[in-house]
Amino acid sequence: MSASLQKEPPASGRPLCREVRPTITEQFHAFDAAHPWVYRALEELIIQRLTAGAPRVGLKALFEALRWRHPHGVTGLNNNYTALYARRLLAEHPGWASAIEVRRRRSP
């Protein structure tokens, strides 16, 4: 058996290869594609809040509103996605820039 096909760990005791996990951005795109209604619901909630006179809108609060409206949960609605939804919303609604705060990204 060649060395590349061996199943034993190397002498260091560490595995030969690491499990490669999707990035948060990749996970977000998969979730967003599978649940397009979430984006539309966030848009509606923002419109409602801005129409009611709110000067700022927090995406974390909107996530909680979605969870509250769907008592059985929104499977996969990860808080890690709030910034990505905020950026997508601002890309499509640049006029909301003063109402939605985004920070510099630190990860891909």
C-alpha cells in the first residue's frame, strides 16, 4: 500500500487532512436560495418600520421579529447572516443607508 493511501494518522497524531467547511458567505447564499421569502419578509419589516417613522432599523431585531412570527422557528436562520442580509438590502435599496448600519467586513 502506498503512503498516500494509508489510513493511519501520521506520527504527530494529527489527521492527514482537515474537514473543509463552507464559509459563512457560502452558507448564507445556500440559505437565501432555499428561503427567498426571508429576504422579502425583511424588506417588508424595514418598510413598515421606516413608514412608522423609525430613523434606524436593526437587522438583529428583525431576525427576532421573524422568529416571533414563526413560532416553530425559521430553521437555519443564523445570526451570522444579519450583516449579509443588511448588505444585500442596501445594495438593492441604497436610500436605506442612513437607517441600516453596516461595519467593515473582517472575514470572506
